[in-house]
Amino acid sequence: EVQLNSKFQLDVGAITLGFNPEFNYLSTSFDQAFYTQQPYDYSAGLGKLRLFASKTRGKFKFKFGALGVYAFGDEFEENNLFVYPDVNLSYQPNKGNFAPFLRVRGQLRQNGFRRFTHLNPYTTPGTALQTSDVPLEIRLGTRSKFAAGWEFTWNAVYESNRQTPLFRSLGFDTQNQDFIPYRYGNAFEVFYNELTSLGVEAKLSAAFKNGGQLSLSATYLDFEAPEDNFLVTNLPQLTLDFSGTIKLTPKIYTQWNVVHRGDRTNTYRDVFLGQDLNNAPFLEEQLAAYTQLDAKIIYQLNDRWEFEISATNLLDEPLYQWANYQVYGQTLLMGVRYNFDLNF
């Protein structure tokens, strides 16, 4: 993967003119694709240019621009030129903390095996790679600061994605004579479908004078596909994240992280002995919502030494973020950390 970008800006009175060129290139080679078991190579590149005019001072702030993308590579033989909007509007009144905003943009999002494994570590090598075309993203909401250090943001969200990557379980390969580890029904493939997302996002954040902070975010999305009865796999409608750091004393502070994911649907191939994997039908399974709580207490002896006690899955729930992979139960760890400087 190669990523190159730069920013150029010119102030003309109260208006800033800018253009941001960017270049992304991805090349991937697998020894074999999962279904064909033949070598699989993929390469694609994106040349981007973002032009805009913005104003960041005063009560009314704006950014009007556009993103042009020239795409080349294996999947861009016919259509390789894309144009997307890039608009930000916000208003901050002199009195009151009610600040509305509107964001409208689009993008061509490059997907790679490394990115997929960050989302799902059980993604199979040799899975299909495609670029996601997001012609329109809209966020309309307000931002409020109702106390010193406290901020609340909420917005409605709409997103249209012509190639949304989704995960589903792969079947058990009964012809796996080479004993390849990820062909035992324990991996996930990626497939793509057009999806429209509509919902709401909210976030409450706070920063304290002693260095503590907290963040609570919630998202609820409804997904729609052009096909009737299409199953949106492994995407929860409801997600909650709550994290923070609180200083109990100048040397002792605690950290926590709470993650909640709503119900999801997973699909998997029902493979029988000697059956071709491509022809195996898909079955459904429901994954229950889960909540995971992790926390730690840290004692900072000095600038060099720290002692900590950390706990994961404090609720000791039998969690399944991904089908067939249960999260470890309640775990308690104790440790020492030494910070040292290296100058080269």
C-alpha cells in the first residue's frame, strides 16, 4: 500500500482557497483464492484532487468544494472518473450553545485485506477485493457546549454505498487435503452489496482540568438494499461505546471501556461431504447482543514507573462478536511498566 498526500492553501481576504492532491495505490497477491484455489492478484490506484473554498471565522462557517477521483486498475476498465461533493456548513450564534451543522460529501473508499482484518481478524486470505463507491454521505445535526469542557453532538445520518463490504462465514472444505488452516469453516469471506444507511448518531464528551476525560457515543442505523429479503450480515443496528479516564489522586487514575453491539445476523454455507463449496446453500443464524466491560487502575510512581491492574470482560458474559469465536471470560492481569527514552 502506498499513500501520498499534500495540502495547498491560499488566503484571499476572509476566504481560504485550497487544493489537496492525493495518490493511493494497493497491490495484493494471494497464493490462491478461496473458491478457485488459483493464484489471485489484485491492484488498483486512486488519483484524487480536492478543490474547495472555505471560511472558518465568524458565526457562519462554510466549506464548498468537490472531490475528483481518477481510478485505475483491475476493476476500473470501463468507468474510471468519479466526482463527489464536499460541503460543510455550520452556524454558531453569539448567544446560546445551539450550533447546527450540515456535512455533505462522497468518496471512493479503497478496501484491502489488511483493512478487513482490522475489522474482522478471521477474514480469509484470498477473499475478493473491491473499492466502495459512496456517492453521498449526509450528516445534519447540532453541536452544544452546555458546561465548561462538556460537549454534546447529535446528527441524522444518510449514506449510500454502491459496494458495501459485508462478512459471512465460509463453509467447511471437505476437500482440504493440504490441511490449510483457514479452510475448516473457521474463516469469513467478504462480499459486496449496494446498501443505504439511515439513522442517528449522538456523542457526549467531556474533558476535565486534571486530565481526565470521558466519551459516550451511540449509533442506530437502518439498512436497506435494492433486493427484497436481502440479509445484512454482521452489521448491528445499535452500537454503544463508553470510555473514560478519571484521576482519583495525582498518582492514581482509572480507565474503562464499555462496548455494546446489538443483534446481528450471520450466514454460513451448509456444506456436505463432497459438495462443491460454490453450490452450498446459505443458512442463517442470529448472534445475540453483547456488552463487554474492560477496566484498569494505574498507579504512577514517577515519570518512569507505573503499576497497573487490568480486567477484561468484567461481566463475564459468553460473548460472540464473530460467529464461532467466543471472547475470553473474565480475566485479571497485574503488571509493571517502565518508560524509557531513546534518542537517535
